[in-house]
Amino acid sequence: MFHKLLVAIDGSEISMNVLDQAIDMARGWKAELHAVYIIETGLISSVPMDNTWEVIYSLLEQEGEKLLDTAEKKAQDAGVSLKKHLLSGHAGNEIINAAEKEGADLIIVGSRGKSQIDRLLIGSVSAHVVKYSTISTMVVRV
């Protein structure tokens, strides 16, 4: 049994299905649930540091806030409280760091994210978390 779960979401249909499963697990185990959205700054690091970068970052930040609010509402509707985390950096590293900081005993990630392009550019986030985290990790194939 797990007491503190951390689920990573990115707005993809897969990650929202993973969120639903994490909510079910948290409810069943009466566990604390954390949701994390990462603004992958590596994907926009080649954009010149001007208004373009700021606009892209702001749009990603707004997307993250909206998705985390949606996750919180879904959890509340299921009778589960959810703590939201909006972070930026390398997604795999930030997921691990957030889980360690919050004392999570299970990380839940989807097998794929938004697109296959992300995988080509940054590698598989789920594979990174599985390889480098000392915390138990569940990879959900949906």
C-alpha cells in the first residue's frame, strides 16, 4: 500500500487517463495525491531570449495551470484532495525531484506523452524516471 502518490500530467489524453487511475488509487488507499505539470524548458531553449520566449513560456504556464485546475476538480469530484505542482526544467528530473521533495512513495507516469516528437527531442520521460528514480514508479499503458 502507498501513502503518497505523485502523478505527472502533460495534457495528453494518455496522461489524463493516468490521472483518473491515480485518483482511483489514492481514493482506494486513502493516500495523499500530488499532480505535477512540467514546462519542458529544453524544448524552447533554442528560441531567442526575447518576447518570443516569454510568450511561449507564458502559454505553457497557462496550459499547466489550467490542466492542474482540471486535475484538482476531477480529484475533488472523486472525494480526493490533490496538491498541484507547476514546475519547469527537464521533465524527468523535475518529476523525480518533486517526488523526493514531497516524500512520495509512488510515482505514476504514462507510457507516452503529448507526441512522438517529444520522445525524439528529449527521450522518454517515463524511461528516465524509471531509470533514475529510487522511488517506486508505475508506468501506465493506456
